[in-house]
Amino acid sequence: MGGVAEASREALWVSLQIGGPILVLLLVIGLVVAVFQALTQVNEASLSFLPKLGGLAIALILLTPFFSAVLRGYAQTLFDMIIQVGSRP
């Protein structure tokens, strides 16, 4: 049962590592756009959507190597745990 708990904990950590930077970036962009809209009193929906879309695209391009390394490490850990379970007498 310890292996399942460890794998679940590791899965949550991986999801936080992958989703966290993107969510924080989109939060910051949203706050900047909201302050800009409040200062200028421009209420345009595309003004909020397009910067977030651009920021997401740039972040995904820049963070893809990091995401690949995290997922590769998680997969390696899972495979090692499977081998350990299979080699027990």
C-alpha cells in the first residue's frame, strides 16, 4: 500500500510542477490586464483573452524542456516501482 501512496503523492507533485508555473503566469497577466482595464475604463473581452493566449503560447514553448524532464523522471520512478513490485518473492 505504501507504493500506491507514494505514486499518488508523486503524481500530485508532478501536476503541481507542470500546472503551477502556467497558472501563476496567467494569474499575473490577468491581474495586469484587469488593472489596465480599470485605469482606462476599457471593457473589451478580447483585451483580456489575447494577452493570456500569447503568454500561454510563449510559456509552453519556453517550459517544454522542463515539463519533459519532469514527466520523464516521473515515468522512470513509476517503472522502477513496478520492477520492484515484480521482483518481490
